[in-house]
Amino acid sequence: MTKREMTCIICPMGCSLTVEMEGEEVTSISGNTCNRGAAYAEAEVRHPQRTVTSTMRCDNGDVLSVKTDRPIPKSKVMDCMELINAHVATLPVAVGQVLLRDVFGSNIIATENKPAV
């Protein structure tokens, strides 16, 4: 049996969670004060995901803040960053505009407005 200790990040409570596993099977989760914490812990040990926030170069040499519109597998974060770093946004750009489609099940979107220069 293996144990994983983690802090829940779903709400401000920050519960200290303990997940016990037999192989790939979760046998128990403790320390959570709500069901959302248990669901977070199980997802984190089985298929961890992250929302990526970064910057992308613009065609005028400026940078633009961007993020994935949904979490991607944690194992794909560096691959996602390579795609973001290889792309150059063409101005103008509006908040929410899709800059790269279908990046590991997510889209890369702008998180700020940038007018054309």
C-alpha cells in the first residue's frame, strides 16, 4: 500500500488529504471536509491536470498573457509551453480569443486585450 499526502486546493480551507492506494486503486481518502476534496484527491492521484498560464509573443514584439481554457494533463504542460512559445499572436487580440486550437484537449486563449499598433 502507498500513501500520498497533499493539500486540497478546491476551496480556501486547504484540507490536508491522505490518499491510500493499492497499485492503481484508491482504497481510502481522509482529511477532506467535503466531497469536493475527495473528488480532487482521487483525480490528482489518477489523472492530474493543470491550467497553464503564460505569455505569447506578438507580431509587434510585445507579449500577451494567455491560458488554456480548460485543464490539460499535467504530463503535457511542457509540450503545451513549447507550442505557446513557438506561436506569434497577430494583433489585434481580444480577451477570450482563441489563439491555438485543440492543444491537448484545450484551446489557448488571450487573457488581455491588445490593440493593433
